Amino acid sequence: MGKGREPIPDEKPVHHPDLYREQILTEQVRQRYALAPIGIVATIVNSLLTFFIMKDVLRYSLLVPWLAAILIITILRGVLVVRFRRVELDPATAKIWANRFLAGLVAIGAAWGSIGFLPFSELSLAHQVFIAFVLGGMAAGASSTFATVRNAYAAFSLPALVPLALHFFLMNDSFHYAMAAMTALFGLLLWKISKHNYAVNRMSLLLRFENREIIESLQRAKEAVEGLNAQLMAEIDAKLNAEAELRSHHEHLESVVKERTADLVAANQQLAAAKNAAEAASIAKSAFVANMSHEMRTPLAGAMGMIRLVLEMEIGDEERNLLEMAKRSADSLLRIIADVLEFSRLEAGMMIFEEKIFYITDVVKTAVEVVSLHALEKGLHLSWKVEDSVPEQVNGDDGRLRQVLVNLLGNSVKFTEHGQVEVRVRLLDNPAAAGRRFILFSIRDTGEGIPADQIEKIFGKFTQLDSSLTRRHGGTGLGLALTREIVEKIGGRIWAESSVGVGSTFYFTLPIVENVVLTSS
């Protein structure tokens, strides 16, 4: 890559959860009420099953009031969910709705726990184990489904499990002592799991709110760059108008040279001022892009560091998928920032081209190594070959050549789902160029291919094909445009050939220069 790229600092991210406390609580309450119908259905089904299992061994005078209490409280909880869906939730009311939900959990937990006070000491062991299994299962479900609200699991499980454990303990035999201890231990373990799930959920919401601010900051930066571009276009128009006015002065100069000398000098000064303004605007644009790139990379690096830290923890599959999605989004943002910065430098003439002697084979080998891991992960066969006719050493900028190869190879690997990607380098004699020699590079893949009417468009700025792979992998639309600019700057040419469903081949040429010092344009 070119010189001047700002490094990404390797520092630990700093989170400020207090800034989002109310937003996180609001979202957690919304999540809890969204999942509440599932718990309500589970309560109704479990209570009816318990009733039919126990009706032959317990008196109806005890079972019917217990079942009625379960169903009444469940209906009231359902009414609470319906009312919640009709209100506009905001941070001011989130705490109230959270407390209402906790009150409902305490009530339904106490209703379930009341079965522990029923006289089932003379019941069969199977019925006692069934009761313990039902209450334990309800507590296990609560440890995950209620974890989005702090203390929700305790609000349900304490009144549900404590009476049962106490009843087992008071039965005064070693087996029931063990049952009581297992019930208590099971409840404590589920409490730890609930706390972990709550922490993961809270961290996920915190990262989402923080990343949303980063995206909004990037959007503001984009709007600022567009404003600078509009200003630059206005200054270019002013320059063109000045040139038109200057030509008019020249046509009239033959008849009134002496009278228009002063006007001519003024027009030249105006033209010079317009050129200086355009150059200053271009430099200011590049400086702004570079500064914004640095400012955006620092918080983005912090977010990525925290995502990687959480991914190393033991978390659930759903949370891991969400965090990996956030990580891919952050990686995409870094690529966008790098591409915009590199293209801005090229357009402003600030990209440096060096000239030195280097080995073609070394450049091709290192470029292939950069993308080899990605190709291996996708199961692609990656190969390269430099023909014997190609000179071992050439003059030029090996860094820019490597950048072009990595860009083209990276595109081929990204948009090829199976098959192979191969690089070939050979000598190309061009009779039309008065015997001037070129090195021809070709990168062939077995990807989905490019429609014929789209081949030339892919080299434009911010241009991407409308395909499933493009939508899946994303990108800035600057990679091929930047590659074409670099190839043309070093005196080469780039083009592509493709067949839909068969694959694509990208070609570019590198002139063989001798004792020529390349300079930035």
C-alpha cells in the first residue's frame, strides 16, 4: 500500500454504559414483553398437564384452586402484555413496565410454588419427582427467557422453588434431603446462568448503540465530503468561465492591444487565483479525508476490540452470530475508510510512485500469499506461474504492482464460490508501440461471471454489480477504479473478459522501463 497510511492504534476500547442506561433498559423491556406470550403458553400447558397427572392422587379441593390461581394470574399477565403493545414505550415509562412484569413473575412464581405446600408426602416417588421436574423445567426456562430484565429470574424462581425445597427437607429422610439440596443447587446454577445471559444481552445492546453512533458519524463525514466536492466543482466552473473570458480578450487584443493590456493582466490574475483555489480545495479535501479516516478508525478499532473480547467468552450461538455480524460490519467500515482515503490521495496527486529494481516473481508470490488463506477457507485452488520469457528484474514500483495484484486476486477469490483462481505472467510484444515491450498479467477465476454490458462499468467509481454475491460481500465500489488509476499511472492498461456462469479474466500490462524515474502525478 502507499506511504502515509495512518496506523490503527492497538488500544483497549472504552465503553460508557451509563450513557445508554435508559436506552438499554427500554430495549430490554421491549424484548421481554415480545417473548412473554411464549412463557404464557408454556405456563398454561404445564399447569394443565400437572393437573391431569396429579388429579388421581390429590384431592380436587386442593388441585382446582391451585389450577385456578395459575390460570387467573396467567390471564392477568396476558392482559398486561396486550396493554403494553398498545402504548408507546419510552425511557420514562420503561422502569414502570419492568416493575409490572416483575410483579407478574412474583405472582406466577408464588402460584407455582404453592404446590410445594400441598400434602404430597404420601404420594409415590414418581409423582414427587414429576413435581420437581415441572418446577425445575419452569425455572430453567426462566433463566434464559427472563434474562433480559434484571432480577426477573429471581422474581420467578425464588417463590417457585423455595417451598418445594423446604417441603423436601422437612420430610426428614436422606432421599428427600438430597432432593432438597439438588433443587437448591439447581436454582443457584440457573441463577448464575441468568446473570451471564443478562450481561451478554446488555453488552450486545451497548455495542449496538455505540456502533449506531459510529455509523451516524460516518454519514456526517460523507455529507461533509460531498459538500467539499460541490465546492470544488463550483471552483472548476469558475475556472472554465475565466478561461472563456480570457479567450474573448485575446480575440479583441489585435485591435486594441494597448487599451486592453490592463484587462488582460487582470484576467490572468483571476485565472491564477482560480487555479490556486482549486489546488487549495483539493489539498483541503485530502487533508479532511485523512483526518476523518484517523478519527473514525480509533473508535471503530475500540468497538472491534470489544467484539473480539466478547467472542472469546462462552456465549450462546445467537449472541455469537450477532457479534460476528457486528464484527463483519466493522471490518467493512475499515475497508471503506481505507479505500476512500487511498482514492482521495490518488485524485489529489498525493499518491507517491517509486522507482527501483525488483523481482517480478517475488511480487507475484507475496501477492498470492496475501489472499491464500481466504482461498483456502473457501476451498479454492489458487495457482500462479511466471513464464521463463519474463525478465527476472524490472524497474518500477513493486509496492503499487503488488497492490494491483492483491486487489484483483481479492476480488476473484471473493466472488468465486468454487473452482480455482490462477495468475499467469508472460511477455507481450506490442508492434504498435514501436517495439516497446510489456509484461502481461492475467487473473482468471471460475466465478459467476460478468454480463457483457457491465464489464466496462465495473471500473467506474462507486460502481458494483447487482448480484447475490455482491450483496452478500459488500464493498465500496472503489477497488477496481483505484486499480485502473494505478495501472494507467504506471503506463499500463487494464481490461476484463467474462462469460456469465463460466468465470472472468482480468488483464493488465506493465511497461518494461529502463533507467526511467517514475514520479507522482
